[in-house]
Amino acid sequence: MDVKIVSSQEEGAQIALKIFQDQLAKNNASVFGLATGSSPIAFYEAAVNSDIDFTKATSINLDEYVGLDGNNDQSYIYFMKSNLFDKKPFKVNYLPNGMAKDLAAETKRYDQIIDDNPIDLQILGIGRNGHIGFNEPGTPFDITTHVVDLTPSTIEANARFFENKDAVPRQAISMGIGSIMKSKKIILFAYGESKAQAIKDTIEGSVTTHVPASVLQNHNDVTVIIDQAAASLLKNK
Ligand code: F6R
């Protein structure tokens, strides 16, 4: 893994922007896997403020809550529109449909989308427990798109965005670790002390389903962009 320790999220965003621009220079119809959450926000801001052109590109998001539609400001479709898509149009944006009546059929539909549009470059954040997407500890490494029961720790972590803990959805649809690992390139962002242990386990720990992101050690093109606080427990810096 190529670990870049940056002094600000803006610096991290510029490193990622360059990787995106290089990818688009190779193929302006590239497929980008995108994430929500706080970690990629500085990058989306940098992209919006740049002259990067996504109009021939495709995006495929990692995940969506079950039961929230695009009008709900906590849905991931709402997040992506307000942080990126409304300001930087793509040829097409794919997200799981959290309102699908038949969730099993929705996971199949999403797998087909990923098969038809192999991801060139995937953005990831990481949970405090090492999750990527909504792939919580214990998730098999070869899983494809699936419906997830959120763990108490993830519900707790996300409660700050909702009126109260009870308003946090209990399920999500997530791209699987198997699909994430098929992406040709991966950028993982992590900022802040709360991510330090997960980053240490991911980079210097053993590859184990207890730390889903540790699987990234088996991928040959991962750039990890972290600040000093997230890097603070690393032995080799
Ligand atoms: C979001 C996602 C999650 C987040 C992770 C970190 O689409 O898939 O895995 O990346 O929970 O969230 P933040 O960045 O808010 O700390």
C-alpha cells in the first residue's frame, strides 16, 4: 500500500484529484466507485472547484440506507447530489435503491451494474471498526452486493446525523468486499484520531475478516491518504 501522510484534508484531496485526473486522461469514460461520509468531502469540494470533467464518466456508489429516498437529506443519493453530482455532472450515476421493494432483486441488479461497468478507481472511507462500505467485521471477503444489518457501533457513530439514535436506519445495501477488490485502483481516506487503530490494523495487522479493510493488503494498487492523527499508531511512518 502506498501510504501518504498529509497535513490537511485539502492536501489529501489534491493528491486524490491528481489520481482522478490521470485516470480520466487515460480514459474519459472511466468508472469511479464513490463513497459518502465525512472522509471524501474535502476531495469532492476540490473536484467541484477544479476543471475536472466527468461528463463522459460513470459513478457507482458503495452503499445506501434501506428505507430512505432521495428527498431524505440523510440518504446517500441526497449526499452525493449535494456534494458532487449537482455541481459536476457525470454521464450516469448509479447508487443502490434503498426504497426497492425486493431487496434481494436489488442486490442482483446492482451486481449486474458493477459487472457491466468494471470500476477503474474506487474511493473508500473506513469505519472505526475497520468496515469498508457497510461491510462490517466478520463479512466474508468474497461477498458481492448484500443487505446489511447495521451493528450497534455503526448506528451509534451515524446517530449524530439523525434526530436521535432511533431514527438511524437499521439496514443498508452495500457493495461487497469482493466487488471492491475487483476495482483496478483504490484510494482510502482516513482522518482523525478515531481512525488510528483501524488504520494500524489495516496496514500493519494481519489480513482478517475481523478488520474488513485489512483485505486491501491483498490488492496491488491502493493509496492510503491519512493525516498525522490517523497515522499516529503506525510503527512504520
Ligand atoms: C460510506 C461508507 C462508509 C464510510 C465509513 C467512514 O459510503 O461506505 O464505509 O466510508 O463509515 O465514514 P466517515 O468518512 O464519515 O468517517
